[in-house]
Amino acid sequence: MDRWQTIIEPFRIHSVEPIRITTAAERKTAIEAAGYNLFNLHADDVLIDLLTDSGTGAMSRDQWAAVQHGDESYAGSPSWYAFLDSVQTLFPFAHVIPTHQGRAAEKILFSTIGGPGKVIPNNTHFDTTRANVEFSGAEALDLVIAEGREPAAIHPFKGNMDVGALESLLEERAADVPVVFLTITNNSGGGQPVSLRNLRAVRAVCTRYSIPLFLDACRFAENAWFIHEREEGQGGRSIPDIVREMASLADGMTMSAKKDGLANIGGWLAMNDDALAERCRNMLILTEGFVTYGGLAGRDLEAIAQGLHEVVEEDYLRYRIRSTAYLGEALVDAGVPVVQPIGGHAVYIDARALLPHVPPLCYPGQSLAVALYEAGGIRGCEIGTVMFGRHPDGSETAAAMDLVRLAIPRRTYTQSHVDYSVEVITAVASRATELPGYRIVSEPPALRHFTARFQPIA
């Protein structure tokens, strides 16, 4: 296989679902009715849906077969034990607390350990993580390395945390830091990985200050693949072995199984601290469900258990990473500015570089995302000033970057879908100077990007 350049899917298509082909006029009407917010669109009005890779992938034949084994007992279901065994095979934490998705795990954890006066550092918090930290009253602090804030910079592990900045923070405020987080891969920064070397260094700092280290491990398998491919001395190791080392360097984790769990719903919170686990379980029972299902049906637990076996297969990961790179490399060849190197789950267009005439507070990422939909029915996601510009005190500043994320659902689209996307994106990029800025006409107090409504600025 290594001698051939063509990327092939390591699977055959067993079932298909239709895509409704829309006209430009229909899309213009639809996006206007949606308040120029891609989240507000009816999914049937979308041709290529790259809004998110969360829960949008295709489950395998064996996952659907596992669904039939789902046992819906309220407590102690056999499906719970299948789920627990699969999780602890890769992440051998003492306590595993199932949740209906990753943000529920975040809500439980930060409600338990956060609060006013606390600060929680991360390489880069993603939207729900930041929102749950700030909702507790704590401060969410990003400490990614300098290269991670430069879209065009080439670095094999742009998701790495700035260890010196972390040490400086802990020297001053260790008593205010209940946990240190690392997001693998770093979603807000372009799906960029974290190296084992960096993870070990962060672990060493946390140990010196007696502060627990947690992973936001939604894309752990993709991160392990990049370690396998890019980090010296790691190429001969198996993916599960690398994952287990990552886990061994942490004290706990939050997880959305809708990403590298290859499932349509689900997640978990895991840790080694007995007392903290007891407090979190109490919150779980109050908000999610009993400790052996946590808001999930038995069939969901079974699908996740099987998905965790499949996601660490090297053939799958090779296809996954190369097919994402195929899209990114085609855009680079066409002169479209993207975050480099290409990440694992998505390609991130640098909207600020492509639309320099649109100021950050006029939302160049939103402008580009709307244009991609109007032109070709492609739904992406703004990762920039709309998502991160509004602060808890009500002020607004430009985000570090203004990006449009094209997140690739797992095992869902074919090469022709990607080629079509390249054609649409390059056509829009060729007339980027014509795209308008946008203003927000209504927004909620938190996570505004989900439901805000916009108007183009004449």
C-alpha cells in the first residue's frame, strides 16, 4: 500500500442517505431566514455539512450490530461493563463517569472544582469548555505556544502548551488553580496535536505544584497518530500504547465520544481522585442519570465500546489524517490561506488573511462561512471573534485568529465531495474582496455563536 499515492477508504459503503441538491437562490433565501447563522439552517438545505465532526460520522457495521446488544437496565447493565472495559483499556483511570456528551462532563467537573477567584489554564479552551469554566465564575486562560497563534507557522506540534508560561502562572497563583487542562488535539488552534514531550513537561510542572492535570481528549486517537508520525522515537509504537502513555501522564480526562469514540452521542469524565469522583457522581445523579448509564441508553454505551476498538486501528487513522490533508493541500495549492500544518479532523481557512478588508469586529470568519454556503451549500463553522470575542464582563475584543473550520465527519464523505468543496472554496476565495462584513443584531449572553443573528454590512 505504501507505494501508491491514491488515498482509499478502508471500508466499503453499505448504506447511503440522500443529499438534496439546492440552487443558489434557495440557499440565499435559507441563509437570510436563518439570520446568516449557519447553525440555524435546516440540515436538508445543506449539501456538504462540515459544521462539525461531533456526532456526525457514520457508524460501522459492527457498531450497528453492537447496538442490538444494548441492555437498557437502569443500573448495572451489561452494556455499561462493555463500555467501562473499552474505556479503561485505553484510559486506565480508577473512576469512569458516563455522560450524554463532553460538555456534560465539563459542566460536572467545573461546577465541582471551579468558582470565582479560580483560574483554569489550557493550551486553548474550546467553546463549551471555556463557557463551563466561566459559568462557574472561574477564569479560562489559554497558554498555547506562540506558533499556535500563527496560522501560517510550521511546527509539528502547534497544540503544545507554553510550559514557561504555565510555570510562571503557578509560581504566582498555584493556590487558585484547581486543575491544568490540555486539549488533544487543540481544536481552537486548528486541530493541532500535542507532543508526548510537551505532555511530560506539563506533567512535571503540575507535579512540582501538586496540581492535577486533565486531558480534554476528544480527538485522542488523531493526536496519538501525529505523535506516531512526527515525534522522534515514537514511530515503532502501536497507537493504543501511545494513548495509554498519554493517559498515564494525566490525573483525569473529559471526553466527547462523538469525536474519537466514533459514536453519534455520549462521553465521559474520568479521574483517579476518589473524593473528587464521589462529588462528581453526586452531580451526575442530579443532572444526568445513574452512575452506570449517565444519560445514555445501553445501545449508545455499546456503540461507543465498539467505536473505541475501531478508532485506534492504523488503517483507519492513516485514511482519516491523509483524507483531511488532501483537502488542505488542495486549498494551499490554490492559494487559499489555511492553518498549517493541516490538522487531524478539519481544515481551517484563515479568514482574516483572506478578507483583510473586513475588520475582526465585523467578523471575517462569519462572512466567509456565509459565502461558502451561498455559493455551494457548504456549511462550515466560524472559529474566531464571533465564538471567542465576547467576554464575561460584556466587552468584546478580536480573537487571536479568525478562522473558518471545515470539520470532516468520519467515514461520511467521498473524494468527489471533497473535490467539489475545493472547487467552491477556491471560487469564493477568488472574489474575497467583494465579501461584506457582518454585524450582530441579537445574541445570547453566552455561547452566542450557536444562536446569534447577523446582518451584512452594506
